[in-house]
Amino acid sequence: MKKVVVLVNETTINRFLGGGLTLSVPDDANVIDVLKRVDDIIELKGGFPLPEYRSLLHMLYNPVEDRFYVQVGIHAYSEPGKTLDVRNDAKKILPDGAQIIISPQAGCIGDWETVLSYELFCRDMKL
């Protein structure tokens, strides 16, 4: 097992999570696995707080195209100043101590993609 820190820059979601989470995840975990764990925690606290989405992963990730939506800011670090390219490789195995910072609706984005329906999302995530 390894530790990963997750920070989500979205006020409504942070009411559920607090300032950030430190998670224990399997050694082969990637950012998708980590986001699934965050969704499990949110579900235990009453469900996803934004009605237009069913989970954080649903809000952020397009499984049909295996990528994050353009409006999503996602950054990961293995140590200060050393970035991990999880935007272009969501299946990249994270090192112990990785930090992930997520801005679900990054303010400087001009383009905005429509999120997949939850049914299509679940089908392609095989949930």
C-alpha cells in the first residue's frame, strides 16, 4: 500500500471532504483508482453533492475517449517541483506520496465539453 494526497478545488465537494484527503491505495493505483476511492468516501457521506453529476469521476473523466474533460484542471506531483503527467496518461501508476490537485471547473478554460450521460459513463467504465 502507498499514500496519496488528493485536493479538490470545488467548494461544494470540499464540504464533504474537508481540505484534502490522504488515502491508502494499492501499490499499482493510478489517478482513476484514487478518484474511485474519493467517490466511495463521498457516497458514504450522503452521495455526490452536485445534482448534474453522479460522482467526481463522472464529472472529470470521459471513459469513452480515456481522457479528462478540457474544463478539468488536474495536476499531480511526486515531490515538490516534479510533475506527473496524469492528464495525458490517466492509467499511469502513481508513486508513494503523490499529490493530486483537481480543479473540476478550471476558470481559465474557454472551451467546455458536455459530460457523458451517467449511463454511458457507467457502461464504458464497466461499473
